Amino acid sequence: MAIPWTRRLSIIHNTPLPRAQIARRFSSTSSQYQKLRVNPARLLSDLHHTCQWGTGARWGTAPTETGMSRLALSDADRKARDWFVETTKSLGCTITIDEMGSIFAVRPGRKTGAATFAGSHLDTQPSGGRYDGILGVLAGVEMLKVLNENKVETEYPVGVINWTNEEGARFPISMVASGVWADKTPLQTAHNLMEIGGKATQKSELQRIGYLGSTPASHKSMPIAAHFELHIEQGPILEQERRKIGVVLGAQSYRWYTVEVTGRDCHTGTTPLAARADAMLAASKMIVESNRIASSLSGLASTGVLTLTPGSVNTVPGTVRFSLDIRARQDDIVDAIEAEVKASFVQLAQPCSVEIQRDFTSPAIEFDKNCISCIHEAAQSLFTTRTEELTKEMVSGAGHDSVNTNYICPTAMIFIPCKEGVSHNPREYSEPEDCAIGADVLLNSILNYDKLRASKASS
Amino acid sequence: MAIPWTRRLSIIHNTPLPRAQIARRFSSTSSQYQKLRVNPARLLSDLHHTCQWGTGARWGTAPTETGMSRLALSDADRKARDWFVETTKSLGCTITIDEMGSIFAVRPGRKTGAATFAGSHLDTQPSGGRYDGILGVLAGVEMLKVLNENKVETEYPVGVINWTNEEGARFPISMVASGVWADKTPLQTAHNLMEIGGKATQKSELQRIGYLGSTPASHKSMPIAAHFELHIEQGPILEQERRKIGVVLGAQSYRWYTVEVTGRDCHTGTTPLAARADAMLAASKMIVESNRIASSLSGLASTGVLTLTPGSVNTVPGTVRFSLDIRARQDDIVDAIEAEVKASFVQLAQPCSVEIQRDFTSPAIEFDKNCISCIHEAAQSLFTTRTEELTKEMVSGAGHDSVNTNYICPTAMIFIPCKEGVSHNPREYSEPEDCAIGADVLLNSILNYDKLRASKASS
């Protein structure tokens, strides 16, 4: 299935920056390398500038103390995309837009070839924040600015990707554009996705806002040498442990289930407890037990959706359906939790009955060892001291576009702390300093990877 | 507040049956008394005849194997009312319709005075059965037929009541007409009740179907000497213990609460269990514990309604609200359960918080000792042997119009078994034999009470 490397190069790269613009101030052995840093004020200023499009609920008094509501392919998303295209073009990039509207901005290197990318997404949850996705793209833009102002010429092209509709909030498949790119989701399925509560499709909205590109949405047409993604942790671990950088080794294994407990509707006043088949009582026992089992096996179990019928104060519910989300670092741990949960639920259901259906499976993902090493090295060069205290190897609990790119190309992620682990919420917040540290690590990881590619090519 | 007895009599009774129609074949010492029985075939035939109006979901192949859907003051309810009025008139009754549309059919006795009534309701749940309420009214009609064909002249008038909207399913106050009659609910409140999901009021629908009577809906205008109600148990106890008659001593104490658990929304994949404030997990523990506490104190605890937000498979819910229905035979037991529940919920909530609001209180009700004795005597005379095995003193778990009449006049209830305790369901079912036994006990309880009134008046 792989396209020959030479052919990939010709697809990718046909508008090099004028050589004159790029002085060769960067080499793999230069001591200057370790000193490349982003401009924190500019990074944050750009980030908040783009948050004028799709500003969400206010939570504080400062101008930037609002959330975001920038649904994929909305007018606000179009404006943020326009800014991204104009800005990266002005920084000397070639722009490619694929059939899913994903935008690839490529800055030429000394050699041609697929770019090493910083990728993430500009769309948000309807009640989201200013950092989830946005930070990853803006740190990529900041990388371009730092490279330009330092007149760095990389060995190979580097670039920034804005993946379309990572959130799946408006068109309900998450990470859908990277999924199409990675052959995980058929293009037709993605194009035909209907807007929740509306009549538009993902394709009609791509057309409407002018982002239905002509390049096939595929790794075959738009190869990526390596994909690095800076993201907020969306969990509390880094903050609680006072660490600055999460080196993400992969994504945990997870499965979603629907559990249906069937008892018997009866009157709350006239039915002795011993004569009941109380589906809500049985479901409650199951939720408590699933939590205990997951905890004992270092996994996670959560129930986020629960419905019952008939739903009357004085009727014991005869039917309860609830979701169960089980996660762990490894597939075999999820296997073990699932087996214990199933056995215990059958016991706890009595005298009700229970059916457990698995709806979705996402196996554990392991990121690329070389990419991970590049991140470790970047962190080490930045912190110089206390690197071990300040970084943590961790596993992503959430899905990201990087999970999809990892099926096709070397990939790894960088996490930074976010306040109280809050995300998908207007109050989502990361300290400016932490955003800058994350962007520094992203920049230097990509430079490290570029160096690695060059050393491999020459060896 | 009480109206003088002589005045009550003059209000009630002004159209006696022609004396010639009533031979005096009944006296308080007659052995014939013990032999008065309903006609089971006629009782069931009449009951199913009236179920042609508002027939509900089918559950079997026989013509009568359907549920009922006869909402209060619907066209189907009007037709059942019309039948009730025509039938009781043809049996020699005087009809009074009050401002709540309740229908009082009175058969004259030898003396004037308030009638001893068999009362219940012809309206049903939207997905109800053929016995809840309907049996009580139809057994009253059958009583009139038995008295007439045996040419029985009672000492005082006896009658049958169809109370309006007992179910509260269409206009959402249960037992509303008996509540107005007993000064528990203001007439205006009852008249202004809006139809659920519609624009009609209870008063406009009373007008529309021609049942807005002119008699004030009050015990002062329409006194009741005593109120007997035959009803299906709506619970499984009689069936499980193979008993035929429940002698209902009163209604249990109950309270309704809304419990709100507040935690913190977080991502199911990125938040370690120890860092969560999982409102659904806390609520599940509370539901399990409330059941344990109630069980240990011989009470009941039930959760029939539960909602959570935000309601997404991969978000740990930050808020869960659920209903709690606590019941026990005595108020002090409900007090004790409430106290234990509150203390335990605060503990179990951690690290969430919990608020518990009491929405509704219905104290324990004790029915009239004389009425209860009349039921016991009737059962004894009917069963002749094994009376103790076949009857059971019990407490009503559900609300009934008798709970309201009990505030004003001597009241008691008779229960018969229903299949698996199922009620408010199309499959609600009582054996024809059990319906007939219940109607026999109702008939003879009312005759016993009539005898008792006469003996008190003469002593």
C-alpha cells in the first residue's frame, strides 16, 4: 500500500521558500540549538487573538477569561482557518487543503520530503475552552515564527496541521479528518455526517465555508514524516505532581458498553422490598462494583449516561440502561476488568436480569519510540536541571488526532498541566508559562526529529 | 364545622324510592342477611362492558385481555359516566353531581340521612388496567342490583360514588375531587389544574363533557355517613400468602424527597479515580444505602426518577438528581429512616456535596374502627370457615380517595389479590372469583354498617 518515497516527495512539495530567506544558522551540532525558545507573549497573544472567533461563556472579568464555542466548520471556525492560512502563508509556508478541510502548512527545509508536523485542531466543544487543540496549532505557528526570525533552515520541511472536526461535537465522529487520512474512516461516511440537530452535512459545510480542498484526504496523498502534538493534559496529574511536561507514551485502551437491567415496574408503596425486581437498585450496585473492580486493577470505570423507565416518583423502575466506560493502560487489563464486571453484574442483577453490550473498542496505542526520545531530549535541554522532577511519562486518557496518525506515521504527544484537570469547559485554563514551556518542547522535539531524519539519511 | 345531622339529612335525600318497590325482607337479625351475595357473572360482565370506553393496550387474545386508557374527563370517561348515571338511575337512585364532577348515586333507605357509600373511581392511568378503581365502582353498582332483586330496604340510604380524577394522570393532583370534598384542596386550585401537555383545565373539561355539577364539592353539601372502598391490592402480599381479603387498617406514612448530588464534570479517560468527584458513583452508593436502611427498619425506600448532567458517555457526571420515596407503617419509623438516610448521604457524598429536599409528606392514616369491624364481620359471615387464613389486616401502600374521606367521615377499605401485584399496567388482573368475593364483602360491610347505624340510633 505504501507509495514510493520519491513519489511522496513530489506530491508534497513543489513551492520551496526562496533560499535567500533561510540562512543556515542551525546544524545538528550547534550549541545554539539548545537555546531556541518561543516568544511566550507572542504565543499567548496570537492564541487569544484567534479566540475572538467563537468566543464562549465568560467566567472571569479579564478579556481572555471566557470559554470557546467554535464548532467545526462554523463561520467562526472559517475565520480562525482564514487567519491560520494567511499567517502561515505570510511565514513562507505552502498550504494544502484536503477533501476533509484539514489544512497542512509546510515550511520548506534544505531537502525535499514529507514534513515533520506539529498538528492539532482549531475547533472546540460547544462549551469548551481556549487551550484544547488551539494551543497545539498556535504553538506550531509560533514554531514557524521562531524558525523564521532565527533564520533556521531545517534539514527537511516542517509544518503545522489544523485537523478538521477533532471534537466530533457538531458532526458526531471525533478525530474524523485524521481518521479519514489514516484510512480508519471512509471519506463518504465522513462527508455524509449530518450536523446534530440540523440538516447540513460535513461536506456541505466544507463547501459553504470554502474549505472543501481538492487534495485526497489520505496519507497517500499527504504523507507525514512524523506527527507531534502539544496538548493540555485534560486531567489533574501534572498539576497535582507539580510537573511541567508529560511525555506521552501512548493512549490507553478503552471500551464502551451499554448495560440494560430489566426488572419489573411496581408501585413504590404497595410492593415489599422482598417482592421487587428494582432495576435502579440493581444498577446502583453495579455502578459501585464496577468502580471497585476497576480501582483494584488500576483501571477506570465510569457511568456518564443513565436512563430509566417509566420515570415516576412512585413507581419502582422496571428498566435501567446505563453506559459503562472502562479504560486501562493495557488491553489485557481492560480484558480482566470486563470479565470481572460481567460476572459480578449477573450476580448483582438478581432478581433482575442484565444484558451487557460492547459498543466500541479502542485498543491501547503505543507512540513511536524515536518521537518519544526526541521529546525527552527536548525537555532535558530545556530544563537542564530537575528534568526528572519536571517531566512525567504518561498515557493519554483521551483520544487525539495523534492516535490516528500513529497508525501511519511516527507520532508522539506532549502534555502540559491544566488547572484542576478541567477541560471541555469554559474554565479550561493553563498558565501562560506552561503553554510556553510546552511550545518550547514542541519546537525542539521537531528540530530533534528533523536532525534524527538527517542523521539516518546520512548514515 | 359539623353541620347538624338533621340538616344533613334534608340536604341529601329528597327523592325516596316508591315504598312499594321495597319489601322489607332484611332485618338486622335475619339469617338471610348472611346469604346475600353478588352475581359474579353479572359483576364481571358489567365491568368489562364499561371497559369498551377507553380500551387500552392488548396483552392477550381474549376480548377482555386489554388494559385501559381512560383519562379523567376524556370522551371515554364521559361515556363511562353516562352509563353509571343511567344504570344507577334505572336502579332507583337519586343522582347528585358536584362542582368537581364527582357522581353520588343514592338508593333510599327506610329512614332519611346521609348514605353509606361504596366509592371509588372510573378514570384510569394512560396505560392502566381494568380493575384499579373500576372494580370499586362496579361492585357498588352490583350491590344496588342485589339489594333491588332481593327487595332489601336498608335502614338508611346507601349509595355509590364515582370520584373524579383519582389518578391525577391527566390533571396532576391525585385524588383531587375527594380532596376538594374533604377541604384538603381548594376548589379553585382543582378547577384551574392544567392538562399535562395540553391547554384544557379541569374545569373546562368538566364543562365540555357536561359534568360540571351545581352541588358544592364539599362534605358540608354532600355528607357521607361512611365510605367503604373495594380495591385491588396493587401489591403481591395477598396473592403470595394465598389470602382472599385484605382488611385495610389505614394507609402508611410516606414522604417524597429530591436529592441533588454535586460533584465535578470530568473526562472519563483523563481523570484518575482518586481525583474525581463522581456524582453518579455517589448517588449509586446512596440508593443502595437508602434501601438497606429502610429494610432494616421495616420500611420502604425507592428511587423512581434519576437525571444526570451533562450526560455523555465519556464525561463523569457532575450533577445527579434523584427522587427518594420513603414509606413505613408509622410516622416515627419514617422519621427514623429519614434521619439515618440524611446522615449516611452526607458521608457517602464525599468528595461530592449533597442536598436533600423534602417535597411531600403524607402522614400515616388510621381508618375507622367501626368500619373495620363491619368488614371483618362481613368476611367472617362469608367465609364461615378459615376466615383467619383467608383474611389479612394490612396497611395501604398507595393513596386512595378513602384517605381523603377518612379525614371527614368513617372510612375503611377492602383489598383483593391482583396478579403478581401488577397495577398501573395493561396486564393488571384479578381473578373473577376474587372480584366477586371482594364485592360480597363490600355489600355485606355496608349492610353491617347500616345495621350498626340503626342500632346506635335506637340505643
